[in-house]
Amino acid sequence: MTLTEQLTESIAKGSTLTIVYHGGSQPGAKRVIQPIMVLGKKLRARDVSTNQTKLFLLDKVEIVSVGYDAPDYARITKVDNRTNDLGEVFNMYRPDIERLGWLATASADAIRLFDPSAAKQQKYGVVGIRRNLEPVLRITLNGVTTTEEQSTDHPWFVYGPDVAPGIIGRALEPGQSYKYLTKAIRIFLSQATRHAPKHSPTRG
């Protein structure tokens, strides 16, 4: 049975399908969908985990069994862009991160993910997100000099195997900075899912 035939049958029955979607914000992740309509080379379906209707490209849809070995799609909970505490953010996603097999460290300023099976751990982990601060402001008052951290206009920094290097301060670092925490978390979770220790990073 072809992909289109399987989708058409599911639409007629109103049933759900388990797929791996090799695209989107978390390529290679396993999702449960309820197909609604095939539109040319696209599929309109309800994503069960988020209860949202989305469009999927058919050439990136792979129907799999429920027990197929792939990371589950991590539902991205709305994050308050005004927060400065990544420890609180980590608590929101901790179950998903641990299910992917990561060894994680978290503080108010950073979340770092380590592969527990790696022979030698990287200092900052495989994937991470941290506050992007620059200790540039020096104030001298009555002969006493203090240094204060100043937040940039892109206060969130994400790194991972697929994140291209960017200019951070005056140096080229392997990662990108973002203005909004919501977007930074989306990129962070995408990297965490794609390169999860329990699954092959080549999927998707």
C-alpha cells in the first residue's frame, strides 16, 4: 500500500497514524497524527500532541509502527520571553530531555546536555543554551571599580552540531544568539531531538 493510499484510508476511517517527519522544527521525531486531507504534495493533519492542525510535506512523511525506535516529538510549551531563569525552563522540558537519553546540567544561566555514553565528555556538552551576557560595564566610584554584566539585544545563545557559527561579542563561536527565548528553545529542542544519544543522528 502506498503512502497516499494509507493516508486516504486513515482519512476515511478518522483514525490516527504514527509517523516520523523528516522536517519541521524537530526532524526525525516520531509524531501521532490524524490525517484530514491530502493536498497535492502536502498533507493536512491534526498533530495529536499539540492538538493543532498542520501541513506536512508528503516526501518527508514516513509512516511507522507505534514502537518504532525514534525520539518522540517534544511538545514546545509556551515560554515567557521575559524570564531570565533557564533552570525554570529546564523543569518544563526535563521529562522530554531525559527520555531522549541526555545527561543534563541546569542552572539559572545555562542548560547543557551531555552524551552519557561518550568516552570523553565535552566541557560544555553536545547541545546547550545559555544566557548571552557581556561583562563590559566597569564603574569606578570613590576609587572602587566594579564590573557588571550587560545583556545584549540577543540574550540567548544556543549551540549544537547543526548550529552554524556566529559572531558572539567579537569572537566567532560555534552557535547562534537569539533575541527571543521561545525561538532559542525551539532550536535547542530541535538539536536535542536530532542528536539524542538513544537514537541515530542520521535519521531525518
